[in-house]
Amino acid sequence: MIPIVFKGLIEIPFYTLVIFHIYPVLRLIREKIIYSTKKISTY
């Protein structure tokens, strides 16, 4: 039981760090896709 809780305490900060670093990248990619589709639609 204790090792599971300990593992969870280690994993939670790790996942939050991963999400914190990936989320801005995903937003940038999405903005680039939206920007490129808008450019195509203007032609």
C-alpha cells in the first residue's frame, strides 16, 4: 500500500511537468495549423 502511494506522489509532479511543457507546444502547433488554413482560405 505504501509503495503505491509513494509511486503516486512521484508520478503526479512528473505528469504535471510533462503537461506543463507539452501544452504550450500543442497550442503553438494548433495556432500554426489555424493560421495556415486561414491563409489557404483567403486565396
